[in-house]
Amino acid sequence: MHDFGISRPSLREAVRILESEGLITVRRGAHGGARVLRPSADVAARYASVVLQHRGTPLSDVLDARSIVETPAARLVATRRDRRRAAKELLHLVDHTPSAELSRGHAFNAKLVELTGSRTLKLLTTMLEDIINAAAEAAIGGAHVAVDVFVRESDRSRRSLITAIGEGDADGAERAWREHLDAERGLLTEGSDRALADVFPSQTGKNAELVAARLRRSIVTGELGENDQVPAEAHLTQQFGVSRPTLREAFRILESEGLIEVRRGAHGGARIKLPTEDAVARYACLLLEYDRATVADVSTVRALLEPSCASRICARHDTVAVAKLTEAVDATDAVVDPVARLDAQHSFHMLLVELAGNRTIGLLHAALQQILEAAGRRSAAVPGPASEAAQHEGARSHRRLVELMQRGEAERAEQLWRRHLEATTTYLERTGSVLDVLALR
């Protein structure tokens, strides 16, 4: 209170927000107090699930996103110099963990991604696994025979993957892991592919958290719409059977998640805000800062997401999407100011992912893009030959991409875009943007 010059109630509000974000744990009593916790991907997954549920995202969309994000991990591990040691570590995990346990959890998946050395990739895959495991529990519950078959097939595909990694067969490793993830997607969505619902209904048994969870669900389901006035405190305290301070704690939680806006004064009150990717991006950035992830690492993972988006638009011959991308390139070429031109180029990346149609990838990509935009503006603000050359080369790649997409050349479009993004990562490294994400603040 002395350090920040605030009252005890204000401090307690701040503590409650940090507690809801999983950054501290508060113990009551004579020997209690607040202790710091490591930031957790579970909280980022919870934020992401709220956005996905509100947008009516089906489980298949999340599983498809995991295939896009996780499949390249197999290729990356297979190209490592110490790939034989990596293969031995994975084999040891398979041999010493019951197959049934592996099928339910994600120990093997987590180890595979860990071996890539990418902190950003580890964060995204952990978030997806958390959402999938929570959403799929009921889907697997009654399919005991199918699960038994899947367990055997999973063990076979893991061993095929390990063999390919040990032999340095990057194509074989990627193919084996894609087949495994596709099989799992088929099992989890068999007979039903409803939209995600109640993925993380509540995190604790605390009254404020339970009240926040019930109000959150009303927002996610559309029962409470954007700009709707939240019912008066007197009504809610009676409805939920809680005290006014408990209700206000619940409001602070929802406010920190960007789901309500509280206005003070005679005409104030709480109004509903629709969930957006901002809360996801904020917490994901916090995790990457804590892990000292570099901007180059974030850029490398973006290079795993976008090429498949370009390929998918081409493969379905989406002329409307290609026309929108062409318009975006034309508009970018007309911009003179380097910072404004860079913003326009970043918007092109966002549009490409959006038009690909996978909502989950769009959400994850938006979180990464906020970090890369901050790094890009920092570079563009210091004009020079390297910055101008990078923007010029970027413009050429954007133009070339839409030309290939207009001709429906999906494979060449994907290859071009991967090379462009890899070159962007190299540029970031060369110009000093290999700095920790924390340095961007």
C-alpha cells in the first residue's frame, strides 16, 4: 500500500485479479499471505476457450489447428543434429509409459514439441492440448472399443515417427505424425462435432470464481450481448446468494478478461464486452516474456502457421478470398510512409489467416502477430537500407503469392510463403530483433 500509494481495497482487487490469472496463490490465516506462481499455459487456454466458444467453434476446428501447429514439430526434430538422441528419449517415454495413459494425456506430444527447442511452439501446443483434453473427455467416455483400437494404432504411429526421426527422414516423420493426429481427430469427432461448450466451467470453488463462471457462460452463449447492461448488484447478490464484495470480486475477474466494462458514477454500471483475442494475446505474451522467448522464435512459429493457410485457400479455389488478398496487396503498394506500409503488410498476414477459415489458428496467429507488429514497428522506426530492402522484398513476395494463388498453384504458393517467412525471421535475427519479447515493452 505504501509502495503504490493505494488503499487496502484497491490492493485486494489487484491481488484477486492476479489470483484469477494464476500468478499468485493466497493462503488465509495467521501463516497465510500471497505467494508467486509461475505463469501457466492453462490460463491462456482458458482465455482462448472463451473466445472460441463464443464464436461457435467446433472441436474439429481445434483438432485441425493442432495438426497444423504440431505436425511441423516432427520435421524439426528429424532435422536436428542430435536426432538419434531425441529418438531415444521418445522411445524411452513410449516404453515406460502405459499406452492407455499416453492416449489420454499428451506426455509424448509435449516431449516431441519440447525437443524442437521452441518456446513459442511449446506454448501454442500446450494451449491446444488443454482445450482438446477438456472438450474431448465426454466424447471419448462411451467409446471403449474404439479407444482400445486407437491406443494400439497410436503406439504404432509413435514408433513409426521415432524410427523416421532417428533416420533423419523429415518427410516420413511429418507424414507419420499427421496420420496419427488425423486418426485422433476422427475418433474424437465421431458421431458428433458440436461447438465447444463449458470447456473450463470453473477453476476453483471460491464464490467469486463461481459467480464469474456463470456470468461468463451467459456471455459466451449469447444470453448477454455486447453492450448489454449487467443486472444491478442487488439483483445479482440475491440471485447468486453472495455478498456485495464477492460480486465485485467476480466483476474484477471478468473485467481483467475483457468481458465487461465497469463505469463509475451515477450513470455507471457494468456492460458486456464480447470476448476478443486481446486477453489471449496479453497472457500469451506474458508467458513468452517469462520464458525469455525471442522475437525470432515467435517469427519461426508464425512461419509454420501461414503457409498452410495459403495452400488451403488455393486448394479450394476460393476466388473471393484471392480477390480480397489482391486488393490488400494493391492498397499496400500505394502506401508511402514506411511505418504505415509495414502495418498494411501485417494486415495482409492477418487477412490471409482469416480467409483460410480455421478460427483456432486465427486466434493463435493474432496473439503472435501482436508481438511481431511491435518488433516490426521498432525496426521500421529506424530507417535505413536494410529496413527499406526488407519492406521491398516483402512487397514482392506478397505480390508473387497472390499471383500463384490466382493460378491455383497451391504447392508453389505454400513453398513461396514459407521461404518469405523464413527470410523475415533471418532479417529479425540480423537486425537485432532476436531480443527477448520482454525487451519490446
